[in-house]
Amino acid sequence: MTKEKFIIECKKLGIIINDEIIQKLELYRNELVSWNDKFNLTTILDEEEVYLKHFYDSLCLVKATDLDNKSICDFGTGAGFPGMVIAILFSNSKITLIESNSKKTTFLENIKEKLNLKNVTIINDRTEEYGKNNRELFDIVTCRAVSNLKIILELSISLLKVNGLFIPLKSNVEDEFNESLEKSKKLGYEYINKIEYLLPKENSKRTILVYKKITKTDLKYPRNYNLIKKD
């Protein structure tokens, strides 16, 4: 996806990309390439692939809900997708990025500083550990390609305010979705919506799921990761 095509496709999402935004995304992309050999951030480094699979794909979160003036948490964010991209585009929202890999959080702190992103908080911790002590803080929790749906449903639940939305970005999710329905209800989630679309240019399948938290979370959640994984 060229920058010109990126601007056109974002407009279809209701997002206007100006020169200042492009400059910030270009700096982000250049830093991603520069740091990657040492920090192993991503296998996607080609300019057009970065704009398609990292920048545009991250912004498709707007297909599910309004992101303006929200408190948003992106866990397992890696090199900052989707959270850092959302922070660049939605400066009125407060974005918390959780990543357990210290090298990646060092990279994220570098991006935050270079882009002067005052709306970003970076947490170097495991999501379940952070979630035990930071409960019901966020309007929206998201993640992209982190783990099986059963696992991320539990990792996200304590972070969300009651009536908040968990919106994971996935690819083909049919089996995971069916297997996790009972667990989502047990945790206190109501399934709201499934949005399916094809990524421009390569037509690969993407799925956005939307869950609403309807009850206060029991203090036993989230459990330790090994227990979550055993379910």
C-alpha cells in the first residue's frame, strides 16, 4: 500500500491523514527499520507492507467503535500495533501499551519521545500481572494477533470498566470464537459483533470481534498465565 493509497483508504474509514500525520508515521517506520536488526521487532519492513499491515490494519479498529476521547489499552503491543498508531491519530485519547519484552518497550519509549506523544503510557509487564493491580481503568481494551481467544478474553477482563469494550483484531477466528463463547459469558462479557473484511491489495481476511463487559470482575481474574492456558 503506497502512502497515497493509505490516505485514500483511511478516508474511507472516516480518518483524515494530513502531512503532519504522514511525517510522524514516516519517522515511526524509519525507526522500526533502524532498530529491527538489534531488537527483532517485526518481519514486516517493506514500506508498502508497513503502511498496509501495520498502520492501516491498526486503524481498522475504528470499524468497531469511536476511538476519540477514550482511555484505551493495547496489550501484547509488540512494536506498537495497534496502540501506538492509534495514539498518533487520536491525540485526545489516552493510550496505555503493555508489553512484557523490555527491548520492545525500550523501542516504544523511543517512539513516544521522538513523536512527543504525551497521551501514551508504556508498561513493561505481563498483562495478567498488570491486570491484577490495575482494575477497571479502560473504556476500550484491544490486542492484535496475541494469542488464542480464550486466553485474551481473560487477560483483558479486569482491565475494562463495566460497559467497556474488548475489541481484539484477529484473522480467521471461527473455531476460536465458537470454542470461547461459554468462557466469555463466564467472565462477564456479552458478545456484541463480528466485523469481517478483506485487507486492501492482498485481500487477506481480517476479523474484529466486539465484546461488552456487563458485570464487575471477580477478583480471582486474571489467573496466572499457566492456569489460563490450561483451560
